[in-house]
Amino acid sequence: MPKMRKITLYLFLLLFICGTASAAGNRVDLLEFDDLVINPVSARFFTRAMAKAHEDDVECLIIRLDTPGGLMKSMEFMYKTILESSIPVVVYVAPQGAQATSAGVFVTLSAHIAAMAPATKIGSAHPVAAGGGQMDETMKTKIVEHTVAEVKKIAEKRGRNTEWAESAVRDSVSATWTEALDAGVIDLIADNLDDLLEKIHGMKVITESGEHILNTKDAEINNIQMGLRDRLLSIIADPNVAYILMMLGFYGLFFVIGRAHVRTLVTFLFLVCRLLLV
């Protein structure tokens, strides 16, 4: 009898451990990239979330995306990180009314699974100069051709519509959620997060570590939100806001009376730059 009790106890412990491991592996990280410009600050926020997701070996990382676009360098860093990810990344353009325009197109196309909520849009990825300035024709042609090659590379890698992707860059073409699905730009439409988790459950994706079959049914959701400090820095790092601040500083140097005031302004701008580079 004592031997049978030991065997029963070992079996119980084994079942408990397996059950715990299964529950731990059924966690999904949700990165809320809501109404954020893609810039060095938001890219750093994204990097931390990706690193945490890989460390915890979650089932997948879902990026709820709503962005008007952003800087090319930050965009390139984000989509390259997604392409090299060993865990599945799902980009979900949501909530209703959200957009994935300009740089958001590249991030969406790079995902292992791309989804959109109703009443959302994607597209208008033609490159523009920071601050709305003009580029000379030679430089404009070089940048456009480079950007087209990049977006086609991403679309081809994920088996998505390369012709539409090229049109989004060359001609600023946009698509609604239904048009994007019909054109093969995205994989599915989901009404909300629960609907998304249900629809991607059982889907097979290929990551850098191999084949994954998603187990997202009744998954535990870990929300990742940007903190107040990073949100403020992200606003300041917006190219349009940064341009205005630069112009204010420039004119301030000429019109602010007194050296003390000039030193104060320069010190303030210096501190802002330091915060952005931290």
C-alpha cells in the first residue's frame, strides 16, 4: 500500500506540473500601440515588449496598432525585429476607426499574422521629407525606389500582395479592412480581441525558430502599455512637434532678451535631447 500511495502521489505531481506548464505556455502579450507615431521612443517601447515576450516564451505577441506613420529608421528597426522573431507576432489594426498608414504598412505586412478590425484602413506609404520639406528629384527617386524594394521584400516574405504593397508606396494607395482582406494584404478581420484570439487559434505560422501552431483559445492576456514618461517623450519626438520646437528655439535665440534667458532656453533644449537619447 505505501508503494501505491507513492506512485499515486508521483502521478498527481506530474499531472500538476504538466498542467502548470501548459497554462504558462498559453499566455499572450498584448502591446497597445494606440495612436502612437513610430519614432525612436515608441520603437524602444516596442523593443522592450519584444524582449519580454521572448524571455517569457509567450504563445504570441499581439500588437494592437493605430498609427499615422513615423520615421523610416524606426520603422525599419521594428519590421526587421518582427521578421527575425522566434515567437509569432500578430499585428491587429484596431480598435474601430484605427489606421496603419505610412510606416504602419510595413509593420503590418511584416507580421506573421495581419488582422484588422472593422472600420479601419491601411496604406498611404509614400515617403515624405521630415517637417513637410521638399526633396530634390534625384534624392526622391532614390528613396522611393529603396522603399518600394523594402515593402515588396516584406510582402513577398509573408506571402502577401506585392503589387498592392508597391502601389501603397508609389501611389499612396489605401484600403479599407474589407478591401485589404480581398486584396490579400491581411489574413483576417476580427471584431475585437476575443474574436481575434478565437480566429487565430490553431493557425500555423513559420518563425525563425520553426513551425508554430497557435494555442490562443482562452489564453491569459498580459497588457503592455506605454508609461506616461515615454508617452510625453513620444509626443516630443514626433517629427512635426520636433520641427516646431526647433523653430521656436531658433527664433528664441534671436528674440529672447538677455543672456540668462538664452542660456535657459538652450539648457532646456539640451535636456530634451538628452531625454530622447536615454
